[in-house]
Amino acid sequence: MGATGARVLIVDDEKDFCDILFRVVKKAGFTALVAHDGEMALEMVRLGLPDIVLLDVRMPGMDGIEVLRRVKKLNPTLPVLMITAYSGIHDAVEAIKEGAYDYLPKPLDNNALVQKIRTAISERRTSTKKTEPRGKPDLTLGELKKIMGPSANVDRLISDLNLVAGSNFSVVIQGETGSGKELVAQAIHGFSARSNKLMVPVDCGAIPETLFESEVFGHEKGSFTGAIANRAGKFEMAHGGTLFLDEISNMPLSCQAKLLRAIQEKTFFRVGGRHPITMDVRLIIATNKDLNTEVALGRFSRDLFYRLSEFTIVIPPIRDRKEDIVYLADRFRMATNEELNKNVLGFSKSALDLIESYSWPGNVRQLKAAIRRAVLQSDEWVSPESLVLDSDEAVPVAADSGVCVEGDAWEGLSLKEIVQKTTADVESRILAKVLRKTGGNKAKAARLLQIDYKTIHSKIKQYGIKLYSEEE
């Protein structure tokens, strides 16, 4: 592959010059990144973002030569083109001595600059292919950190991934909706010995109970009405690879029992089949609920929980990863700039304050949507007015939920049954309250409660809740 699409980091304290280079780089088919000081540039290099750096020699604070020295310590193979209006032999010699790829005086010849960028990137890729060690790459230097952010929480997450990826352990990934559970699952699969095979996803909440066996285990022709041909199930598709069970807490209990039996025996039958099929799959499970709690409430099989939870990874919500919020917001800004061919330069101070203080109930998914919409509406800087955010960040629940444990209501019930009954009562009241608040808008209610749309739809049906519009 050529240099097209490579990421070019422009480092200069002069905004107008950055704007000119930004357009030149974009027109040539590269992805343009901008930093206005040495510290920001080094952070972007530390995260592995650029493929080449265009670096001004004279900058306030940390000058270009010092930035060059530090870049080379962080990434010795990263090409750095030094640029300056103050051309001189001493600076040129110093820059080359410190490892610069080349030294270019202003005013720049745009065509020559683009050709120099292409040559530098091409040479680096050829050199890297010859010298890079074979074997599994180190996740801490991989794409995941670039995607998720620079926080200590992400470092710990990557450490867990490095620990478990090479094993054959079943992994439970727990995190709120929109926090990146599938991304983590893909990373585990991608850095496992099974990466040359498929990772097959199963949306556990989307499969009706009556179709579970057919979807997961497959069926034989003629085994039921509509079975007009043999069909392989998800387990067969994932043979030798990974089966990703997404939002497993939504799976009905009867289906959990069938899944457990197949996992324990490592064999299964297609619906209508007579011959057992041996399976070789690695299981990765995602859930937005605490499965320990679901087991205690009788909504998840204890035996299946013990079988699946050989290793657990918890993804903290983005509101607990403050360092990542601004980083991700800026990454989404740059990506949207590229997509829309715009040059929104950043966020105003008040917009940044709003981004950092908001609780982001929809996590990274909500943040990305908000930033994309803001960039679309902005010209030069993102303002608070362009950030369309729900003002209702949380749904308060009164201390008195209406649940009473006195009198004869619970007589003859076990503690487990009382907990189940109490939980159902609280859930029903909260759902009804939130639906009244949203005027019967189920999608908005789901966002406020941080659950998916399928879950809220099934619970409305389960509790027989009348929507606000139906009560009028």
C-alpha cells in the first residue's frame, strides 16, 4: 500500500501556516493532524497517531530541536521533516544530527514537500517490514489505546487484555451500553491464536426463544416448517475461532440451559440432526449488567455464570475516565473534519468545560454522535450551542419507592423470592415514571436508563405498562 491515507502531524505555533499546510496535506490525500506546541505534539506521538511529522524549528517554549530529540526517544523510526523560516547551516546540521529525515526552508515548494512526505513514509514502511519482529504485537502499542484514550484505566484494560488474549479462557466483558465492549472483544480475538478464524457475533437479546436452537446450533432440512435446506448455526460458523455472545443477560433461562449443555459437552446437535457435531470455539461474553446480581435475582443461570466467567474485564464508563473524554472528543473532531472536508480547529473553553462536566450516559457512542453533529454545525471552533446534549443526565429515584416489606405481603416467601418481587416492583415503577417523563418515547427512556431499546420494549410488555400517550 502507498502513502495515501497516512497521518501527517503538522507542528507549528503559527495558526495561518498550519492552515495552509493542512490544506496542502489534505489535497495530497493524507490525513492531517495539527499541534500548536511541543507538548501536544509529543502526546500525539506517544499515542502512535502520526506516520510522519512536519516540525517547525522555532517555537515558543519547547523549540523544534528539543521536540525532535524527544520524538526520536519515543519512536526512533518516525520520520521528522524540520521546517523553518530561519534557514542556516547550524540549525540544519543540528537537526540532521538529532535524527531529522530532512530540513526544509520556508517558503515551501508544495509539490516538493508532498513528494518528500511520500518518499519518507515509503522508506519507513520498507524498513519496518524488514526489521519488525515476528509474532504477536504488543497491545499497549496497538490501535486500542489510540481508539480508547490515554487514561490509566485504559492502560489497566490493555494490561488485562495482554494477560488473557493468548489463552483460551472464556472472558466476560462488563460495561455500560456504548462503552466499547465489542471493540474489546475484537481486540481479544485479534491478539489470540484464533485470529486467522472468524469471530462470530450473537445478539442474545434479538433471538426469540423459539428460534434459539436453530440460530445457534443450526438445523437440518425438513426439521420444521420453513426449514427448506440444511443450515449451519453460529457455533459451526465460529469453529476454530471465537463466538461473541453479546448482551447475554437478555438470553432466556431455557436457552441458557441449552447453551450450558453444549459448552460442557463440547458437542451439539442441529435441530432435527442425528449426528453430534464437535465444536472448538473460544467464548467472549458481553453484558451491561452485573451477572453476579442477575444470578442472585434468579435471572441468570448460576452454573452458566461459573462456566463462562473464567476471566472478567470491566470497562469503566467514560465519566470515570476524564482523561479520555477530551482526547476522544478531539479524535472525533479530526475524523469528522476529514469526512466532511472541513477545518474545525477545536473547542472553545466553555465547550470543553461542558464536554468534561457532562456525565455521558450513552458513553463513547453518545460522545461520538454529539461531536460529529457539533462539527457539522461549526465553522472554526465548536461552541456550547452546537453541542446538543440531554439536560436530563440522570433519572432521580425517590427514597420511598413504594415498596413495603411489612405486614403479610411477604409471608411464606423466601428471601430470594422477596428480592425478585421487590426488584420487579421497583423496575416497573421506575419505567412508568421515566416513560411519563419522556411522553411515551421509548427510545429516549432507554437512553436515560442506559439500557438498549429491545430491553425496554420487553420490560414494558412484561410489566404491562401503559405508555403515556395511551393513558390520555
